Amino acid sequence: MSVLDFDYMLGLVPILLSYLPLTLEMAAAGMVLALALACGLAVIRVLKIPGLNAATMLFISFFRGTPLLVQLFLFYYGLPQLLHFLTQINGITATIMGLTLHFSAYMAESIRAAIVGVDRSQTEAALSIGMTNGQLMRRIVLPQATRVAVPTLMNYFIDMIKATSLAFTLGVTELMGATQKEAAGSFLYFEAFVTVAVIYWIVVELLAWGQRRLEARLNKAYSR
Amino acid sequence: MIQIANLTKRFAGTAVLDGIDLDIEQGEIIVVIGPSGTGKSTLLRCLNFLEHPDAGQLTLGDLQVDVTRASRRDILAARRRTAFVFQNYALFANKTALENIAEGLIIVNRWPKDKAHARAREILERIGLADKADAYPASLSGGQQQRVGIGRAMAAQAEVILFDEPTSSLDPEWVEEVLGLMKQLAAERQTMLVVTHEMGFAQDVADRVVFMEGGRIVEQGPPAQLFQSPQDPRTRDFLRKVLAAQPAPQTL
């Protein structure tokens, strides 16, 4: 008898892959929403808008300071107790919400750092030729900040894809949840989890490859 | 024509500019000299509103501004009438040499892109960098970057170009090419207000040399007069120290 049941694993691949779209959809939705929220939070932090700045710092502190799993349980099991309309919330929505809030806290800080990191003298140069603050942000600061922020933001996206696996604790049958069910039926736990690990790994590697190409393009202006 | 009257700037209660009065004729080249920390750079930065002056009146061509009542529009208008050349070049790192020069024309003056690029190419020709149009700042030498910085200022077609120690952060080998370009502009009677420690440049190119100390203009005059027979003891003291440190202008 062989150590691994390869036929079982090969048969499992198409079954598991049919759940990959849901995993990727949750990650993509979470990423888009988190990015939008993080940009807003970063601008509040950069401009130090009174009141909102303190609130933003508290938000970031909480969502960075507590585990994602705790946050997901809070949204899915905890909050509906207080806010009854949330009893309608399904596991997928709760997961996207949790991913959005959790990762936006991290992403806001890296976007803020990227904006602040753009050489101050370029800002002065832009003002000196009569640009407005908006023009200066759009034409000079944000394009350069993007280049600095992209590698970290891509890392958060990769993290987020893996974090969608927590959705199975909210009863969502995504990639991880499907694997769990298949394994429970066949008792071939080792084979099932090796298979799903390899699927996650390949997806992440494909993204990392895309990330390297994107970075090479963004860095074109800066190579000597 | 530029008139500066009673220009005052305080940092934390200390007057860095203590009532500066200075008139600049069109086509005049003025060099400002003086010890470090006497407000020379602040003077330039206030004219461009990179620092907001606390008091004074400015006349920049057809624009008159009482700085205490300057609106956002006045500030933008003042910036369009003054172009700035920075000590550390401050080129836009995400733009090519051509785009650095064309950027203001496109965004601020709202020129069509083709027209702005054509003008930028003419300017690149004049600053001797036609072959570097598509180079990014990171791939240019210090001297080339500063020439693009000057090209960006030329594109603005301002009443005056303000030079804030344009050669101070350059390696010695690049100083000549930047000074050469400035001399070329001076020969074309581009109005210039230059803060520099290059006494040779002041001697050869300036119509008028202004000596500043403690936020005030102590003495001013044609270079021959100011360098050869300075009237104020502070001017004499400064020139003695500076000329001991660098080769004296030939005529001294």
C-alpha cells in the first residue's frame, strides 16, 4: 500500500477547484472594499483631519490588535444579538465584511507611509509651478506612492486569499470547507489537506508572479 | 518689473526677513549673497509663497498682493509669475526630462499635450539635453538634473526665475555646466534672482549684488563696487571670509 492515495487526490482536484471561484470572489470583493476604505483612512491620517484622525487611529488599533477569527465571530455570531437586522447576514457577507475591516486597517498604514514617503521637495516643486493640492496629489504624489505601496498591498491580497479559509468556521462551503467535508466522507484527511494546500500554494504563486511583473513595470522610471 | 516692499517673515517670533525692500527691473540679474541663515532662501521662498510671509507688498508684473490678505487665487497667481530652481533639483521622479518640463504647461497653463511637448523639446534643445528627452531623473547626472530643473523654470515663462543655491549640492565637476546655462539665460536677459555662494558668477554676470545679513539688506550695488569697495564693515568681513575660502574673482 502506498503512503498517499494519488488516485483519490487526482479525483479530488476538480471537485475542490469548483469551490475556488467562491474563495477568489470573497478575496477580490474584500480587496476592492478594503482598498477603498484604506485610501479614505490614509487620507484622514495624512491630512490629520480633527476628530476623524483619532477615530481612525482607534479603528486601526482595534482591527490590528485582535485576531481576524475573533472579528469574524463577532460579526457573524455576536453583532446580530445587538443589531437584529444583521440576523439576515450570511457567512459570505460576514466574511467579506471581516476581511474588509481587518485588512483595511493594515493597508491604511502602508498607504499612509507611502504617501508621506514621497520626497517633500517634489511637492514644493509642484506648488512652485502653480499646481493646486489636488493636481499635485494626482500627478506627482499618488503615482509615486502607488509604486511604493503595491508590493505590500499585494502581500495583503495574498494573505487575504488564505484568510478566506476562515469562512468555513462561519459555515461557508468554500475551498477549505469543501475539503473538510470531502475528508470527513473519505477519512483520507492527509490526502485531502495536502491537495488543498497545493491548490492554495499554486494560486498564491501565480499571483506572486503577476506581482513581480507589475513591480517591474512600475519601477521602470527609477532604474539607472 | 518686480517690487518687494517691507517683506517680513518670522519663525517662532524671530524675524528671518526683517522688512525687505527690493525692486527688480525686467531683464535684470540680481545675485544675493550673505552668511548662512540670514534669510536669503526664505526671501526666494516667500516670493513663491512656499513660505507664507507675515507682512509686505509684492508687485509681480501685473499682479499686486498684500501678503497678509493674499487669497488662494493670489497665491496661485504669484506662483505662476515666479519660477523656482531648487538646490536639490526636485525633479518629478515619475516623469521623464521632457515631461518634467511640459508638466506645468499641460496642468497649470492647460496647453494641449502636443504643443507643450513641442515647447519642452525646444527647451531641451536650449539646455543641451535634446538627447535626454525620455530619460528619467534617476538616470541623469546631478548637472543634467539641475539643467532640467532650470528648463522646467524656463517653461513657466515667469516674470522672474528664482535660483536657490542652484549649484550647492552639485559635485564640482557639474558646477560649470549649470553656471554656463545660467550665464546663457542672463545673456538672453531673463530676469533672475540668484542666491549663491559662487562669487565668480556674481562678479561676471550680476547687474547688481545684494548683501543680506540678519534678515535685512545691508548693502547693494554693481558687482565691481560691492566687491572692490564694500562700504559696510559686515560686507567687508563676509567677503574677506568667503574670498579666502574660494579663488577670488579675476578682477579683484
